[in-house]
Amino acid sequence: MMKALAGIIAVWLLVLSLHLTPALFAALITYGGTRAFAQGLQRFRPELRHPQGWGLVLLLVVVGGAGGVLVERAAEAASTGSGYAGLLQQMAGALEQLRALLPPWMAAHLPVSLESLREAAVGWLRSHAAQVQLWGGHTVRGLGYALAGVVIGALAALQLPVRAHQQNTATPLAVALRRGFDGLVDSFTAVVFAQLRIATINTVLTAVYLLGVLPLMGNPLPLAGTLVAATFVASLVPVVGNLVSNTMIVVVSLTQSVTVAGLSLAWLVAIHKLEYFLNAHIIGHRIRAQAWELLIAMLSLEALFGLAGLVSAPVIYAQIKHILNERGWL
């Protein structure tokens, strides 16, 4: 058992230290999605040949179709409400309201107009050009790693036997590697299904706020439906996805009024804090771990490895719990 735990820790230390988390997660999503679609096709068509290949095609079609719909909705949303110019005019009005509400000593630190805000942003970018370039490099590298992970996951889904005992080789190393890989896939799948439940809860709360509370107050937000859909997609990423989606809501709320933006900000803070406990409770139940255990793991790995550690913590802890339960230690 100690060898299995040491192997898990060594692999994850390597992944997190080399910033390969996007590649690993992309590979696991592609592999797991392909195998899930293949199993579904085999249930309906037992005589189907090459189910893994058809599962991969179906996965690509579903992901590509969903991405196309999101892009189309975003383009439609951008063309409504006077487009980008109308959005800027609304933000200018909200900025004036904010300056009028704040005390003079605070209002003095706000930009006088959107033009001054643009100039301040350009100045900040110039003074932090090296840092921005580094961020851009990390983003491009992360996308490249994710694309490589998709290719690796697709090849693994097509070439690996469905069950471990179907392997042609029976060497101890091959058996140990396959057992560890299957454990990683099982842990990742458990966390993903739990995260789907969390994303659904976040989306429902967002829909209640955007489509229920604000319209009843007489302050419906533009692009409300698009924001609800974006919340579900972003919430698939633990914790940080909820922060991203709610930041978009605050920005759009600012185009309506400062009061609405303040309400949205309060909602952002409350839901973002709730996200930690949702992750700990729902994912913890899925992997048979107490909420406090998972919270400690998430906070510890976030402190050590940043966002990558925070996102990876549930999967790592699920693997460790699986090994301990399998060996009868828990």
C-alpha cells in the first residue's frame, strides 16, 4: 500500500510542479467521455464495431456543437442592445452614479470618464508589459498542453483494452500501471459527476437571482440568459469558475446601476464562499470523505501549488481515500 501511495504522490508532484494539470485533465476528460459514449452505444447496439472510435466521434460532435452554440449566442448577445457602444454608454452612466454616491475622498480615485479609464488601463499595461507577456505565454502554453492532453486521451481510449485483464502482457509493471491508471480515472469520474451537481446548484441560484429577483425589483439585466448558461459552463471548474461567472454578472450589473452592482457583488461573495463548502460536502460524499478533510486538502494544495493545486485536490484526495479503503485501512 505504501508503494501505491508513494506512486500517487510522485505522479501528482510531477504534474503540479511541471504545470501539466491542463494536459492531464484534458486527457482524462477525453478518455472518460469517449469510454462513456462507447458504453452507451454498446448498450443500444451490441453488434456495433469499433465502439470506442464512434464514442470519440460522438464526443467531438457534442463538444463542438456546444461550443458553436455558445459562440453563436455570444455573437447574438453582442449585436443586441446597441452592441458594444450601448454597453459603454451604460457603463459611463453607472460610473457617474458611483461618483455621486461615494464620499469625495473616494470619488477622487475613480476615473472621470470611460476615456480616462481606458487611458489608465493602457498605462497599466505599458508599465506591466513583461508581466502581461508572461501571463499570455502561460495561457498559450496551457492551451497547448490541453490540446496535447486531448490527443493523448483519445489515443488511450482507442488503444487501451476496456478491461485490465484484456491486456496482452501480464508483467507486474504493466498490471500496476494499469491499476493506478484505472484508479485515477475512477477518482476523476467521481469528482466530475459531483462537480456537475455543484454546477447545477450554482446555475439554479444564478437563475433565481438573474431571472427572478432582479426582474421583480424592476432591474432586469441584459444578457441574463447568456449569463446563466455561462455560469453552468464556468462552474464546471471548481471554485474559480464560480468566481469568473459572477464577476461577469457584476460587470453587467454595473451597466444598470450601482445598487444592482452592489447586490450582485454581495451575491458573488456569498456564493463564492459557499462554493468551498459545496465542493467539500458533495464531492466528499461522493468519495466517502468528510467535508473538513477535503477542505484541508483543498486549502493545503492551493497554498502549495496555487489554482492548479486547488482544482486537483479533490481528485488527489479521492485517489488516496480509494487506496486506503481498498486496503482496509479505513
